[in-house]
Amino acid sequence: MLKSTIDKATGFEKRFENIGTIVYEDSTSAAKSIAQEIANLIRVKQSQRQPCILGLATGSS
């Protein structure tokens, strides 16, 4: 039997997903949020004198 829960962020049933999901109102707000997250990651890695390696999917992911 599969265990099912309701995702608090989206209100959708969640059975197989193991990755947190955020649903944005539009692509512009999603792009700005992602850009800010990447910029913060780069700053943290630079302050630790570590490389920051990003693996990005192609297409409209």
C-alpha cells in the first residue's frame, strides 16, 4: 500500500515525489527567485573559497 500525504505548499496529493516543490504565479517571479538562490549560493561558496558548480537542465524546466 502506498502512503499518501497532502503537500502543504501546493495542496496536492503527494505519493512519489521526494523533492520539495514550489509553484509560482508566473515565470518571471520563478526566474527571479531562482536567480536570487543561485546568486546566494555563489556568494556562500566564494566566502568559503570553494568552487560553485551548477548543473542546469535545458528546455523549460
